[in-house]
Amino acid sequence: MYHLECIECHNKYQASEVVYTCTCGGLLDVIYDYSDIQITKKDLIGPLSVWKYRALLPVEREPISLHEGGTPLYRVDRLAKSVGLKDVYIKHEGMNPTGSFKDRGMTVGVTKALELGMKTVACASTGNTSASLAVYGARAGIPAVVLLPSGKVALGKLAQALMHGARVLSIRGNFDDALKLVRDLCDREGFYLLNSVNPYRLEGQKTIAFEIADQLGWQAPDRLVLPVGNAGNITAIYKGFRELKRLGIIDSVPKMTGIQAEGACPVVRAIRNNAAMITPEGKPETVATAIRIGNPVNARKALIAIIESGGTAETVSDEEIIRAQHELASLEGIGVEPASASSIGGLRKLVDMGAIEKDESVVCVTTGHLLKDSEHVLAVCPKPIEIDATIEAVRRAVFSC
Ligand SMILES: *Cc1c(COP(=O)(O)O)cnc(C)c1O
Ligand SMILES: [Zn+2]
């Protein structure tokens, strides 16, 4: 029904094998026998969730689930007007059980871990992956080990990993160092690796594309804009749209548009230089910690997604990220973490540059919830006004500016 296949040399691996990359070093993809999958719009009537699209997911057993997916797609006319477009939507992935899209990958990935008989799950994380793995590990009743870059994880995410009982290791190094270490650890100890190099995790995340098309009445938008860190999500969403097209459910695939922070932008550089591969950055830096990654493991897949779909990649400064976060929150009532706001900052920049046509329909994916990173909020917003407990003081404070 499905197998794993190297995207470079097309070497095949059985679905029952525990393998993350090809012997040639290439990334793996889950390949289905699509002639086996008869699915039409009619089969897809009903409420949204990751498991609604089970016919297109590589899992046999009962899922480990907390009702992930089914996130809102908001039409945002005030924001659209502000950036100079007509048709803009936000797919708010912060509305997943742990507050980020990582849950879509983890419900599938942790279910797969049990199916493969794995006893412990592990990941490196800028924060959200660890929060999600801790939660799904707890839900599955198996231990989770998470490696985090010391001092660079937003408090809300760390709190989740701790409270849900993961073994939390704080690495004196950055995310890229932590990922290298956890891959080594998983090889040595037989732990199941649930970073986005794991192709099963991306299968869960491709349901973002299914839901967007579903919510738009089985149509694809012209363009998708989203933050790129380890570059798994842009890959997964592209695959989701391609599958729907292949099954005859939609007619077109959106232009995949990846946004990175100026201080961590290897994918953008590769696109600008027409390079087939990225050049890793040794010291990634940005306020958007979820995309503070210098050596994205899925870069090859992401470059293919961007180029094949006719999309692009662009950077935003930390200032633009924070401005976009404020704007989305105050103009539309949608609270997202800094990395997520980079998609809005990037949208504005690309419209200003003339790289996005005024009549394009655009969906921005906001990847994580505002409450993940309250410390950052306190740092960039005005402080509460402390006053005496009298009506005079309240009135003075309300009307002063
Ligand atoms: C993980 C994450 C990203 C980056 O996604 P990739 O698949 O690594 O590119 C962006 N934003 C948030 C909030 C995340 O948690
Ligand atoms: Zn290979």
C-alpha cells in the first residue's frame, strides 16, 4: 500500500523498517499506490480533523489522538486591505491541542512509533516539537526525551514539555547541535526519532493542505505563505496539495512561499542563488526562536516544493516580525507567536516588492499560538498602567495618552 523512497536515488525501503534517511544520505518520502486510493469529495464530507483524511495517512492502528487539526481558516479583510490585497486568509495552526501545527505530525508519528513497536520517542526542538512530543508521549503512555537549545526556548513551550513529563535536556548549543545529538542518541539507544526528518511526521502535517482546500470548498488558493525553519512544513503542505490534485479533487497547487528571518535564512539564500542545496549557517539568530535554524534538515525537499510550485522565499527582519505580530493581533484578533507572524511580514514585503499580484488569493499559515511566548509579549508591549484603586485614577488613566 505504501513504502519509503529516497528523493535522490529512489532506493526503496519497506514501511516496517525503522529508517529516517537513505544510505546515500537522501531524505525519504512516503510513497503510496494511488491506484489503491479511491477517494472523492463525497467521501470527505464532515467535520475537519487530521484523521478525517485517514485514507491518505500511513497508519493501521487506532490513532493516539487529542483531536488535532480542524483549525480555523479566517478571512482577514482588514489585514488584506492593509497589505494591499483582496483575498487573504489565515490558517491558524495555533489552535491545535498544544498550540502549534506540530500536533498533526505527532499524532501520526507517535501512532507510528507504537505500530513499529518502539518503546521511547525522542526529538530535538526549538520548543514546539518538544511540547507536542511530551503531550503525545503521555497520551500514548511511553517516555519522551527532548533536547532543547539552552536559554533559547520560549517559556510556554518549556512549561508544556516539563508538565507533560518528558525528560527535558537543555543543550549548551543551538538547535542544529541538538538535532545532531538526538539523531546519534536514537541510533545508539533505539529511540524513535520524531523530528521532521522522520517522513511519517510530515504525512500528518500534509493535512494542513487538505483542510485548507476543504475549507475553501475544494479549491486551492493561488499562494501559500508560511515560516520556514527546519523546512518540513512547507514540504508537507506542498505534498498535501499535490496529492489532492493527483486524486482529481483540486485543479491546481498553490505557489509555495517560504519566509525566514534575516538572521537564519539558508533556504532564501539558496533560492536567490539558484542553488540545488543550502549552505548551512553556523550562528542563526532571530527573535522568532521557532525558526532559529541554520541547517534545515528538509532543505532539499523544501527547495523542490518552492521551485516546482513557482513560489519563492523571502526574509523578514525581527522588527518586521514583531510589527506583523502586533498588526495581526490588533487588526484581526488573531494571536500568534513571532515565528508565525513572519508569514504576515513576508506577505507585506512581497506585495510591496511586486512579487505577489494584487488579485492573488493567499493563505498565510500561522504556525503557533501567542501564549507560547508571553515573555516576548511583555518585552515588546507597553506595560500595564498601575494606579490607585479610585474611580478618579481609573478615569484619568483611561483618557490619558
Ligand atoms: C516548527 C515551527 C516552525 C517551523 O516549521 P518547519 O517545519 O521546521 O519549517 C515555524 N513556526 C512555529 C511556531 C513552529 O513551531
Ligand atoms: Zn538515496
